[in-house]
Amino acid sequence: MPMLALLRAAESGPVSPFEVNFGLFFWTWVVFLALLWVLYKFAYPAILGATEAREKRIADQLAETERLNTEARALLAEQQQLSAEARGAAQAMLAEARTVAEKERAATLEKAQREQEALMDRARREIAAEKDRAVAELRREAVDLSLAAASKLIGQRLDAAGDRKLVEEYLASLSRNA
């Protein structure tokens, strides 16, 4: 029955906020301590285990993050070194290409000069040969003109082969003296 009185007193509620109901106060503390003991016995180890597992997982993730960060920095340094080496190699290749191009240009220029000199020599030889042919042709023409002029002077035509031989010998002696 005391329980029934307690329920009635709880239903009626306190008259003043400063009024203390010691029965309600006692049972509230008993329920609170019992609940605290149940939580400590059953829920606290589970909560503590979950918290420790989460702490361990976070610590592992931090360690993994630190390891990955260290690896990333090492890879970045390696990539920068490779990039610098690649730039150096590219500059070396460009310098080598310039050198090769310069040598090729010089060789082409030299070849063109040799070809030009060969063409000039050939042209000089052709000009000399053409000059010799022109001189020979002029001599023949001069012989023919000399014979024609001499035959007009003499009034008669001499033996053409003998006359030609005579004039050619005369012109040959003139070219030897000159």
C-alpha cells in the first residue's frame, strides 16, 4: 500500500515547487543508481570498446595519411628531379640538333660552292673551247676572204687547195709570233 500512496501523491503533484517529496526522491535515486549500474555493467564496455576501436582506426588512418603524405612528397621530389632531367635532356637535344643543323648547313654550303666552282670551270672550258672554235672559224673565214681578195687582185683563180695551204701556213706563223 505504500506504493499506492506514492502513486496518489505523484498524481496529485507537489503543491509548491519548494516542497520535497522524500519517497519520490528516494526511488528516483534508486532507479538512477540501478540504471547507472546496468549501463556500467553492460553498455559502458561496449561503448568503451567502440570508442577505443574508433580511436585506433583514427590513429591508423592518421599514420596511413602520414605515410601517404611522405610517399607523395618523395614522388613529387622524384617527379621534379625527372622533370629537371627531362628539361636538361631536351635542351641538350636541342643544342645537338642546332649543332647538327649548323654542320649540315656548312656542308651544304661547301657542296654548293664546290658545285659552283665545278660549273664555273666547266663553263670556262666550254668558253675556251668555243673561243678556239670561233678563232678557227674566223681563220677559215679569213683564209677564204684572203683568197677571194687575192684572186680578185691577181684576176684569176689559183688552185684552191694550194692557196688555202699557203694562207693557213702564213696565219699559223703569225699566231706563233704573236
